[in-house]
Amino acid sequence: MGNAANKRVVVIGAGIVGASLAYHLAGRGAQVILVEAEDIASGVTGRSFAWINTSHDGPDPIASLRGAAIQEYRRLETELPGLKVRWSGALSYGTNPEALHASGHPPSATQLSRSQILDLEPNLKHPPQQAMYAAEEGALDAVQATQALIAGAQAHGAQVLTQTRVLGFTTQGARVTAVETARGRIEADVVVLAAGTGIKQLTELLNLPLPIAASPAILIRYASPPELVRTLISNPEMEVRQGPDGTLLAAEDYLDDALENQPAAIALRTAQAIRNELHGVASIELESACVGLRPMPVDGTPIVGYLPDIGGVYVCAMHPGVTLAAIVGRLASEEIIDGQGSPALAPCRPERFFQA
Ligand SMILES: Cc1cc2nc3c(=O)[nH]c(=O)nc-3n(C[C@H](O)[C@H](O)[C@H](O)COP(=O)(O)OP(=O)(O)OC[C@H]3O[C@@H](n4cnc5c(N)ncnc54)[C@H](O)[C@@H]3O)c2cc1C
């Protein structure tokens, strides 16, 4: 195996997770080849609401990763001119004000009164008595961020192969030494699986299947008058944010494949909910509504680290992947290149699925 400065690393998958891995690995001196079956950000990253959301209900094994997510994106903004986060803050509330503190808001979130809520979001028709405001949070354009990370990786010498599906692995003894693609074999000291929902199949090929569900969610885009929404609003009726050009983004749960729950039908109902919730929605035109498949480890905790029982394969599967991509990209690159294990990643190890 090569030393830190010339380790050959193949990263499979050019979503935001693989792009962050490629950027951080190349920045540490690895010879990186990023291999993508289709196009950059053509997976779920291209359908993400992309809220850097550090809240979590209940006990959180990855609290330290979530807690570092914002500062890691602030670092990336200084390193990569093309990566821009809209630090708008996020306003969250439910139907039951007593439950406001029960849900896991970040420690820096503050409770706002009705008049403070209206100062932030004057178009709300039904402002609650109280809401939590995470002023430090924001959202990004996940496709643009992925492209910026890949441009950064390329500036450090990484190669990017799109339209190149990984079909299998070459092993020698108990070690993976290359990936097999439609365009031929690529030798590697380390292979990083950042293929989103595709990781399940890749680990099946290695006879070490990881339980990762493809969890659907719906992203909707509308053209709407600008400045309807200033922050990011998450309430029981809608989860919305707006770009400077007026594009309004909404994230919705996927219900089932019944006709009345197709993305276009959900988009119509969501548009009505937005009209009911906000003043000033003179027009709201559907631009697109699509389902994205989120890579969801069955126990909800990211899977990050080397596969057991075989050498040279490092996995990066996680939700929420946009929130975690910056911090995990850095920590994983430190493990792979410097051999510096991170305590923050300890709850994420793949071994947990293979213990008898
Ligand atoms: C509606 C919606 C809203 C969301 N909102 C948020 C949010 O607010 N905050 C948040 O943090 N997350 C959110 N997510 C989740 C987030 O988008 C994902 O966690 C994240 O994009 C996962 O990125 P990824 O790089 O792991 O996967 P992907 O973007 O799917 O990238 C994997 C890539 O691997 C490629 N690939 C697969 N198999 C192979 C192979 N064999 N060979 C080569 N390439 C392969 C695929 O083509 C794909 O491009 C949301 C998702 C949806 C659908």
C-alpha cells in the first residue's frame, strides 16, 4: 500500500458525500479517482431540500458530528469560492407548544414569541405563540455545492469519471485491490463506497451486505413571488425555504404510490397549504416535483469506516447526508490518509452489523 502522500483512492459515487470525500482526500495528498455511474449529483443529492439541520429527536449517537456540521460548512465556504450556504436560520414549531422543547433542537436555538416570529416572517398568516429559532442554520444548493467540492478535488489533482458504473471488485487474498468498471479496471489502495443507495448492492457483491434502505421523500419546486419566506420554516403544514430568485422549495413525506399521492398531486396539496399559511402568494407555479431515494441505514445511524473481514474498503452511507457531508468528509479523510481514528465516528462503524 502507498504512503499517505501517494495512496491511490477510488471514491465511488459523485453525490455530495462522495464529492466531499474526494475533496478532502485529494487535499491530503491522495491520488483520487472519483467514479460515477451517471452524472455529478444525479442521485438523491440532486433532489435534496439541503437544510443543514442539526436538530434531532431523542438520544443522538452522532451528536458530536451534528454539532460540528455548521462550522465545517463555514470552513468549506472559506476554502471553496463556489460553495455558498444561505445562513437564513430555521424556524420550527408544531401544533403543541408544550412539546416545543421536547423535540431535539440544537443548543443554540432560541425560543421566540409571536411578535418576534412575525418580525422574522411577516407573511405568516397563523404565527404560533412560540417557535424555536436556530439562527445559525442554513441551506445550500446541493448540486452547486457538489460541483464546488469536485472542482476543489480536481484542483488538488483528482480525476473524475462520469458515466462509469462500478460493476465489481478485484480481490487478492482478503483485500480489494481494484474496481471493475464498464471502462476497465482501476487499481486502488483504498476504495470508498459513497454510492448512496447503491452501497447496498456493492456490499452484496463483497458478500458483506449492509442494511441500507432506499427511503423516498419528495422535493417540490415552485416559481413564486420573491421574499415570501425569509428563513426556513418547518411546521406541521409545510417545510419550505426560498431562494433569492423566488424559487420556493418544499420537502414532503412520501406516502405511497397511489394516484392521489403521486408527486404532482402532493405538490398541488402543498401549494394549497402554502397559500393557507402565507400572505402574498399571488401566484405559485409548480416547476417540478420528484421523489429522491435517501440512503438510510436501518438503525438510523450513519455507516462510516472500513468493512470488516476484507481489506481496503471504506463505507460512507448516511442520512442526513447534506448536513453531515462536510464533517464526515474531513474526518474520514483523516482516517484513510493519516490513520487517525475519530472518536466522533465510533458509533458509525460497519462492524455493528456483522457481530454474532
Ligand atoms: C426530498 C428530500 C429532502 C432532503 N432534505 C435533506 C435536508 O434537508 N438535509 C439533509 O442533510 N439531507 C436531506 N436529504 C437527504 C440528502 O439529500 C442525502 O442524504 C444526500 O444527498 C446523500 O448523498 P449521497 O452522496 O450519499 O448519495 P447520492 O446523491 O445518491 O450519490 C450517490 C451517487 O452514487 C452513484 N452510484 C451508485 N451506484 C454506483 C456504482 N455502482 N458505480 C458508480 N456510481 C454509483 C449514483 O449515481 C449517485 O450519483 C433529503 C433528501 C430528499 C429526497
